[in-house]
Amino acid sequence: MATLLELDNVFKRFGGIVATNGLSFNVEKGESLALIGPNGAGKTTIFSLIMGEIRQNSGAIRFKGHDISALPTHERIKRGISRTYQVPRPFGDMDVAQNIRVGMTPDNLWQMVFGAPDLQAELEIARSVGFREEDLARTPSTLSMGDLRKLELARTLATKPEIMLLDEVFAGLTVAEIDQIAELLAEKRKEGMTFIIVSHDLRALEPLVDRAVAMTFGKAIAEGSFGEVMGDAAVRAAYLGE
Amino acid sequence: MTRVITLRQAALWLIFALVMLALPQFVSNGTMRIMIFANFLAIFAMSWDFLSGKTGYVSFGHPFLVGIGAYTTAILSYRFGVPIAVSIPLAVLATLVGGTLFFLPALRIKGTYFALVTLAFMELMYQLIQVIRPDLTGGTRGMSGIKTLVSGAAPNYYLSFGLMFVIALALWMLSRTRLGTSLDAISMNEEAVSGSGLNTTRLKLVAFMVSASVAGLGGAFYVHYLGSIAPRALFDINFVFTIIVSALIGGSATIIGPMAGAFFMTFLLEYLRPILPGSERYFVYGLIALVLYVYQPKGIFAIVDDLRNGKLRLPGRAANGDAA
């Protein structure tokens, strides 16, 4: 497998707090990696750094072998990286179809003005995350948390990513909704999508990942298969308080 | 939405144009002059809406852009004898330069801070016009005797309506493309637009440029309608509020709403004039605006939409008619 994403000795400070302390890990193409750790470990910061929403103080982030550290967020999206957020961020006054449409819109003024939206593709993306055709006209205020998570996934998929960063993708969901999203992710995995998944729901997470990296205080403390990492004494002490 | 304009919408635009073009046959010259002002206010309100209503970057200094257009063509035609056919396009170009200046703060600030900076732009322009080359600008007293394009109420009405109609249709169609959708999305969550792979800096620049060119075009035609220009009349906070309230009363980010709001505001202020000749009438329009915002913050446009969909509710009642 070829390395798709590489974090190389990445440091990020917020004033006196070190959020990411020389973190390094790789994600191979088609791999699904779990990023686990207690609250405040720096998991979301890693996602924000990979997306270019914040910039690291030192170290490099490489995608397909190219250093993307200097690129703005939208350029990273165009290269094939996309993320969801802990708290879903839909466009509140737009319906499901329009939310997906923004994700599908090419970053080209001419095409934005003179190109027509691909309604069939919008419907296919909506269906791929479990929406029905009649859901396209619904606005986010009428959606359940599970549906909002699906909308986040749909908007992310609309950007045609090669790697998806999923932040607390199961948070706030009912058991049935967790199963539905897990099934969806398993499906995407089969199709060859690469993932980094952050979740505290270890039961739902385990079958979805090939490997795990455990973090605390911005440092990786264990790396390996999910079972190995969860069996690690340092991880159990930091994460499970054992 | 597969097409930017449907047959039914095209028919509605055509009917609107025909009704407006027929109006001079039925109304007095006085009413026509009110409508001329309403047409220009609609242009300024739509210009404001394309920037502030769509992207959420609220401009309190829109007369800065209107003023660049108005002063450029006034100086060129009045002082240097440049034909209006040349001075107006040059005025729009000058406004685009001004729009770029206006845009720079939006790279770093938003919300209240951006609004205050734009207000500062207007005040700065007001001061500069009076002290920098008053021999050109006319200083505090401004300029009068500026060439007009046509004379008489009806020709001016047709000209101002024609300009307003073309701008309204163009902005409305533009707002229905994916560019319009992306600009709307910026006002809702700019980071998420960037996270959708779109260059938000470029999108905002486009919104500023379109808004500036419309403001400049409107300002240029307005000064050639009035035949005079004075800094206090143009760079005035009441003028700013009239533009903004028109857009908000009509329904921001809809283009049609600000156009309707401009007509509503103009006629409201005119009909209040005999009853309240002083500035007290601004209290009345403030009160109406307040009641409207409390009832329906999205303005007249949303109320008409609710009426059409049978969702209109009375205050204190839920949308479906159930007691709240």
C-alpha cells in the first residue's frame, strides 16, 4: 500500500499549551485509522492541522508525498482531503440538496455561473448516505442528529475525497443511528475509501478500523492494531483511567 | 432547480416590466418622480444585498461606493467635458477600484468590526471630498449644473426603471446560479464553504466587485438625473439606513425583496410627508420595520412566500395554525 497521508514531527502550540507534541504517523491508501485518546489529547487539533484550518509551528504534513503545509484549506480539499466536525455544521437556511450542492460546486467562477448543478449526482450522494429523495427538500432544522451526521458525510463525499477525517462521528446518536452510520462507513471502506476516525465509541469504532494510534497530551503513546493499542498499559492508564 | 429561470418566472418578470412601463400613462408627474427615486433606491438596496445580504459582510458605508461612481462621472463630465457615454463607464471602473479597497478589511475582519470599518470609509470619503481638490469636487457645496441624460419625469422614469430592471434581473439570475448559492453559504458558515473546497476570498471579491459596480452605475446615473451633487446628501447615515432598511424590510439575500422594500420605503416616507413633514416620519418607518422584523425577520419576501404556501401565521400562533 502507498502512503497517502504523512504527519512528520508536527508541533502545534496554543500559547503555553502544547496541543501536538512532535506527532508522526502515516496513513496508507485504503486504510482506516482510529485516532483515540482522552478529551484534550489533541485529536481534533490534528484534523484542523491536516485541513489547514490552523497551521503547525513546525513539522510537515504530506499528502501523496507532497508537502501541503503551506496550502489553504480549499486547496487541500481539492487534492482529496475532507473532514466532518464534532458538531455538524450544515448551511442552516439551505435544504439537503443545496448543502450537498455546495460541496459539489467546482471552484471555478465560470462553471459556477454557467454550469448547471448535477441534480442526479446530488441525489446519488444523498442516497449513498441513507437519505431518501423526499429528504432533499428538508432543511437542517428538521433533521435528527443522525440525519445531520449523514448530511455532514454527504457534504464531505460531495468533494470527492480520497481520505475522510471523521470527528466524533457517533457522538449524540441513538444506538440505531450508530449502527446505520457504521454500516455506511463499512460500505465506503469496501469501496476503498481511506479514513481517519476519531470516536469515543470504541464498540462501534473497532470493526471499522485497521489500525489505531492512541494519543495523550499531543503525543502518540501507542500504535498498532486496535486490540494491541487498547491492551497497552499506558493507553489504559491515560484513556481508561485503569 | 435545473434552470436559472423558468418559463413562469420569465412571464412574471415580463408582466412586472409591462406594468411598470405602462404606469406613466396612469400616474401624475409627482408620483413618477417618487418612483424614479424608488428605482434608484432599489438599485442601491440590491447592490447592498448582493454583498451584505448574501455574504453576511454587512456594509454600513455603501454610499462610499455610490459616491465614487457619482463624483467620478460628475467631475469628468462637468469639469473636463467628457461625454457621459464615456464618463459613466469610467465611473464604474473607478468604483471597482474603490470596491477593492472596501474588500481589503474583509480579508481579516467580519461582523461588527467590518461594519464599523465600512462606516469609517464613508466618513473618510465625506471629509476628503471637502478638502482634497475642492476645485474639482466643489467642496462642501458640491456641484450643480451637471449634465442630465434626459429631461422630464416620464423619460427619467423610463431610464431609471430600465436600469433598475436590467440590474434586478441580472442579479436575480446570478443569485440563482451556484455562485449565488455559494455566496449564501458564506453568510451561514464561511469555514464550511472553505471546507467544501471553495476559495472564499475569491468568492467574496466577486460579491464586492458586483456590488461595487452596481452601486457605481446607480450612483453615476443618479447624479445625471439630479444634475447636482453634494457630499452631505450622499455620505449621510440616514441614506445608509434607508438603503439597509429597504433591503431588510424587503427580505435580504433575495434581490427581489430589496427592490420591493425600496418601493415600500419610498412610498411610505412620501405618504407620511403631509402628516409628519419633519424627520419624525423616520420614527414611523423605524416602528414599522421593528414590527415587521419581530413578526417575520426575513421580510416582505418571506411573508409573500408564506401567503403563497398557505403558511401565513398570526402573531402568537404556530405556523400550522395550532395555538402556540
